[in-house]
Amino acid sequence: MARQAAVDTAPRCGPNREGRFVRWLFVGCLMVFLTSCRNFSVPSGSNIPTLLVGDIVMALPFGHGPEAGVPARGDMAVFRLPRDGSTYFVKRVIGLPGDRIQMRQGRLFINGAMVQREQDGTYQVKDQYGRDVQVPKYIETLPNGVKHQVIEISGDQGYYDNTDEYAVPTGDYFVMGDNRDNSDDSRDLALVGYIPSANFVAKPWRVLFSTAGDHLRLLKIVK
């Protein structure tokens, strides 16, 4: 009977060893992946509804191969502010090197063409007095097909809803917040301006978790 018991239990050792190996391999790959990520907290509402105040965001390097290190149009991007090189901002890349960008009556124009925008209901935010208000929400479709949400707290008559045309220099990018009427971005040339490619840090990938009130945003993909 003892010999039979040994024969019966021996085969179970192989799968157990293989299972432990697979688990350790998974953990090792996960650790390598996580070490390539960076986490950032979101301190402002300039990208509502995409990113909320209190979101903790995991960010990954941009692209692969020849395009590694630079964002594509429509990417959310973490970058160092050009005027001091140490303050980190996160905005959406709207204009590429050589593009012409302009806002006219709340509508975005890229290289003279109006960007498609569709009504997508309303979104609740706090006004300047802390009251809950419903504001217009839209889905904007950029020339490369990337779709993202924007809100217009001041309708189409906000401070930066009518601008001169911006000519994006070679090697630079133009960024804007999805909260169009409450965002310090490239439309303010003195504060933010154009972003050199070397200033980009990473691309927000997922909201790890959030302290944003009653919003449940665990492992939410950032688009």
C-alpha cells in the first residue's frame, strides 16, 4: 500500500512546480511592468470629465520604435512646464508640430478645418460659488479619429473660446484641457505655451484609484 501511495502522489508534484513557476514568472513580469510606470496625482479639474481632482493615475512611456517618447494627437500627456522645467501638468495633445490651431466661438479649428463635435448631454460640476450645476458636454473627434469628451462651463463664450491662430513650431506640441473653459494650457502662451517634445514625461493609462468624492474610478482606462 505504501508503494501504491507513492505512485499516486508523485504526478501531483510536477503540476505544482509548474504552477509555482508560472506564478513567479507572472509576478516577475508584473514587477518589470510596474517599474516602467509612473504614478501622478491630479490636483485640478482642468481635464474634467476625463480626469477628476483626486485621481491617482498610472502613466506609461509614449509609443514604440521610431515614435517612442513623443505623443500622438489626442493622447493625454504628462509634461514638464516649459517656463520652469519642474512643474508637471497633464493635458490633451491637440496640435502637432507645424499645425495651426484656433478657437472660434467655442469650436476648435485645426489647420483651418472645424473639428467635429457632437452633443453628449450634460455634466455636473461645481460653479464658482460651490453650487452643483449642469454644463454642456460634447464628444469631439480629432482629425485622426480620436474621440474624447469635453465640457464647456461657460458655453461657447469662455475666455479662450475665441483666439488668434496659433502656429505650432517645429518640434513643439499644442495641448488643451478637456474642461475647455477652466484650463491653463497652450492657449496661454505666457503661462504654458507650446510644449517641446523633450518635456513630455509619460502617457496616463489608468486611474489606479480616486479620492474624487462619490466617483468610483478603480483601474479606469484613461481615454
